[in-house]
Amino acid sequence: SPAVGGHLPLAKRPRQQKTSHRAPPMATDACNYQIQTVTFLGSQRRMLMQSVNGPCPLLAACNVLLLRNQLRLPQGISSISFEELLQHLTNYLLDSNDRASANANVQEAVESCIEVLPKLNEGLDVNTRFSGCKEFEYTRELSIFDLLDISLVHGWTSSPEDGDVHQILKAHSYNTLTEFLLESEGKEGSQENARQIRNFLDRTSSQLTFDGLIGLHSALKDSELAVLYRNLHFSTIFKQGDNLYVLCTDIGFIGTGFVWEQLDTVDGDTVYLGADFGQPAQRPPLAAGPAGG
């Protein structure tokens, strides 16, 4: 299956069709998401905060666009509903497509993406591959990131240090590895491979390996904003120099001065930082979870 890391060319879309396009109706009740103003690389930007069970994929993608200053929200508002946010994202998707070169196939892909945008409020079916930080099993939903020109990355990869099963791991996604593991455990002569695979899955249950952390540094360009997938959660990630940072979007961070979480270990030893990537005087909220909240 093709990896999500590649970007699709965008199609030229007639302007008259754009104005009649509405975001698909929601399958869930409307929710409001708080907006916080932060300083990002010397400029004022707005970011969306995540409440309990919030729409992780939607917020992660929108925060990338907001920090890039490509997506703009109305001035004077302190919160926005999911439906309003979805409409802004739909308009941005159509505007970006409108400015691109003609490609009839991708025009169909844009229409398909608009249909599945409401799923960004519920989560997406993501199947990572252990061969690289930009390797995922392709789905129609994940093409949204391509059309928004946002890299989707993960840090759950295998390395030669995983021994004899390294080549096996590289050839699989999580879903196909699970099937392979079940078959191997019941097959004579394959039990040792099965044991090593299960050991790998147990050791890397955080879905971030040392090799994956190194791979993230290589996969992302300097000053690149992207979306990190880890443990069913989508976060906004930023690379600056030799450092990786994850945006703190948990609602408990509002007013604390903490904006970023440094991603430099695989064991969950978290350091929270301010907008300037220094340490504010306050302590982070106790309710804050890893990888962005």
C-alpha cells in the first residue's frame, strides 16, 4: 500500500462550484472548542484546545494550519463549534485546490475527502507500518492529510537491534503483524519468531521506539509542522533544529504559560515548555497527559 508521506498534486477547481459547497452535516452534537492565542516564532497565532474525548485528528490538523497562518478564524471569538470549524477547513481545502494545477483524479479525491471530514471528530482508522516514520497503510481518510499538505508521522519503527525479526517487522503493518503472530504461534518451528515479535510489541507499547525517535528527526524538515500519531492520539509536532516539540492542547494548559512538550525520550519523562521553548515559572497542570494532553 502507498505511504501517506507522499503528497498528491492538487486539481484546479472552478470557482463557481466552491461557493455552493457546504461541509457535510455532523453525526454528533455540536461542541465548542476553546481558542488560545500564543506566540509562535515571534508572531501571534491562535490554537485550538482539546477537551475530554476531543476530536484529536481535527484539532491536530487545524493547529498545523493555524500555526502556519494558512487557516484563519474570525477575530473576537474565544471558542468555535465543530460545525463552524469544519466549514472553515472545507473552505481552506477548496481554496488550496482552486489555486493548484489541473488534475481531474485529485478533484475527485477532494470531493471524497470532504465527505469523510466529519470523521475527524471521532478519530480515524490508522494502521502504522514498522518500516518507517511516514509509512502507513493507505486509507481514503488519511488522504485528507495529503490534500492539506500536512505530513502524518509516527515513531513506532523497528531497528536491526530487534534481531532476527527485524525483517519480519519491516514487512508488516500493525494489523498484518497481529495476524502473522497468531499464525506463527500455532505453527511448528515459528514459535521463536512469535516470541520475539510479542516481546517487541510489549517493549514498545508506548508506540515510540528509540529508532523511531531518530527517524522522526530525519523524516521532518527543520521548522516543519506535522501531525504525530501515537497510541490512538493525534498531536501537532514541530521540529526546530535538533529538537522535537509536541503542542500542548489539553484544556488544562490554558493560562499556564505552557505551550510545548519536548519529545526527546521514549520513557515518558516529559518536560513542558513555554511559547519561546523555555521553561515558564509555573508547574504544568497535574491532569495533563503525555504527547500534547
